[in-house]
Amino acid sequence: MAQNILMPALSPTMTEGKLAKWLKKEGDSVAAGDVIAEIETDKATMEFEAVDEGVIGKILVAEGTEGVQVNAPIAILLEEGDDASAAVAPAAAAPAAAPVPVAPAPVAAAPVAAAAPVAAQPVPMGAYGTRLFASPLARRIAKNAGLDLTKVAGSGPRGRIVKHDVEAALAAGVGKAAPAAPVAAAPAAAPAPVAAKPAPALKPMPWQSYTEHANTGMRKTIARRLAESKQTVPHFYLSVDIELDGLLALRKQLNDRPGADYKLSVNDFVIKACALALKKVPAANAMWTDEAILTFDEVDVSVAVATEAGLITPVIRNADRKGLSTISNEMKGLAKKARDGKLKPEEFQGGGFTISNLGMYGIKTFSAIINPPQSCILAVGAGEERVVVRDGAVAIRQMMTVTLSVDHRSVDGAVGAEFLGALKPLLEDPIQLML
């Protein structure tokens, strides 16, 4: 018997996705567990496995289709032996029958009272509801001519009323306001607040040439979340300089060990040190909600990874309980899966603290945007030789600047400073990371 294969929900927040690629074609046999398609969510491209066996009778959604709603039919699966003619696309739901109008019962004639004047209804402005958008020039012309702008349809961007619309309405005699009856003088009402004008659509100048790169679902999600974070989360920033000479010496010693199956990076030490610092200062491992501040029991550290599709933050779970080599190998595996678009939702969701490292690009210092719903993100700069004073003498040391971005709703300045105070000695005396 034919059955529909539905668009899966591959993450808790997924409502639609892109059917990136079909790995089976019509007529192919599939078994339960076979990968039949690749689905692109807002964060990764994931494999979709069949849950039943049968034959792909008909593909309903072509690969490359974006915006496919969760639970929408994407293909038809036939049982072995079924005729291919059974693969009929599901019919669209029939529209509900319109109610039959009932003639009103006749009533005795009666004098009709004069109808009360009805206020003019504003003209809807597309997706922007009943808010009235008009250019300043159009408003001025309409005011001088006594024209009711709520009766004028706008032809400008986003339904905006422009000069041409007002002139056309005046020529057609539309929207002329009736003369107001004289009324007794009354105290002037406070002026109504003026609705904010929508931002004009961004576009290049006519003389600029460009190449267009369509925004992926992942890129749109990143843009939306970071804009919301910067606009709604009260950020503040704390920086500290860290001496790296001891860390670099220990790293070289460990990497040079015979038979080592790892290659430690400075970032691996930073991940481990942040995890131990969060254990010492659990108030920094927090999340803001309107009802309560939540402090996490586990130390799960997100690490920002740059991919062609955008930034994603795979998570090292229980980083405080893992050794440096485990963290290093796990991070390399997650970074590769991130760049290949193969991360599973549980591999990039649910971290409690984020690290963003631009040191490999030579960036000395920067301030990162918090990754909601987390409360902190650590921006790691490049290590470089600097002149410092040690015991009253000038010396040259390898130094690195880190900057902590903090959500002031859930983490106070003293807590942020306490976290950096715990982090600094762990990195400057990294043998503690081995204990």
C-alpha cells in the first residue's frame, strides 16, 4: 500500500527546510535505515533515513527546493510488488464549501433614521497592517488640499504613499475630506506619536557592480539571532592580558612526545581552562529567563567554527571532565563535521558558554556578540611578543588578550571579573590543567 514520506523535523525548532539532495531516485528500493535524502536545516545539512522499506514510487519535491514545511509530503513509498501507477500525489484538500446565503425575512416598511456618519476605514498597507506610510511631501500636499490619506493607496516601496499617488487622488476626486462643522474651542490634545518610518530597502548604487550570493537558511538564522542579541541583551565587556610562555612550553613538550596521537592547539588549552574556571565560578555558567536565572549543572563549552555557510558553535560536553587530548581530538572532529554541514542538533545546541578565537588570523583583541540564551562569550586574541615589567625589570613575554562579553541581566560585573580571575592563573600555570 502506498504511503507518504513526510518532510522530517530534524531539530526541535525546525518548521521548514531545504530538500538539498535526493540520494534515491524513483524506482529504487529502500530499507529501513537507508539514507534517502539530505535535508538542510537552519544550522546544518543532515541525512534523512527511511523508516520503512519499499520502493520510491514518486518524488513529489525536487531536490534544491527551499521552504518545504515540516510534515509536508515529499515522496511516495510503495510496498514491494505494488504497481507504480499507485504512486499518485496526494490531492490538495478541497476548500470548504461556501455557506449558502439565506434571504432575509421581509419586514414591514418603517421610516429610516438618518445614518450616523461612519469613520473612514484606513487602507491596509500590505504586510504592514493599517499603519499609514507616506512621504513628507505627500503628507504636506494632502494636508494643504484637505485630502484624507487613509483613502489613498500607495504605490511606493512597502505601500508607501508618494507625491504621484496624492496628485492622482486629487485629480480623481478621491478622498476629499468633508468640511468640518464648527465646534467649540477645546484644549488642544497632545500630538499623537508619529509612527516610525520603515527603513528603506538596502541596494547598491546604479554604478556599482556586484555578485549576488543567496542567503541560506543558516545565514538568515545567524543574522536574526545576532541582531536580537545585540539589540535585546545588555552587553558589557571585561578584558585581561595572559602570559603564554608556560603554556607554549607545555604544549610543545606534550606534542613532541613519542607516539602522541594528538596535536594540541592553544585553543584546546583555552577550552579546558574555561571549563575549570566555570566550575570554580558557576554563576558565570548561566542563562537568563524572565522567571529566574538558571545556572547549569554541567559544563558544556561551545566553540565558534567558521564555515562557508556561516558561523556555528559545536559543543564540547562535560569539558571539565575531559583531558586535553580528548578535547583536542573531539574538537577537530566536530569542526570537520561543521564545515561539511554534518553536525547533528545535539552537537551544536545546548552549550552554556562560548569561546570565539580569532588569534589564528592575527587579531589582537575584539569583543564578541553573546550567543543567546547563554550569558557569556570569551573572545580570544592572538599571542604576540610584548614588552612587560616583571619584578621591576623590563622583559619580553608572549602575551594574549581575552575579552569576556557578559549579559548584565544574569551575570554581574563582579562575577565576570571573578571568572577571568580564575581563568588567568590556569592558563599562565597550565600544569594545573593536567591535575
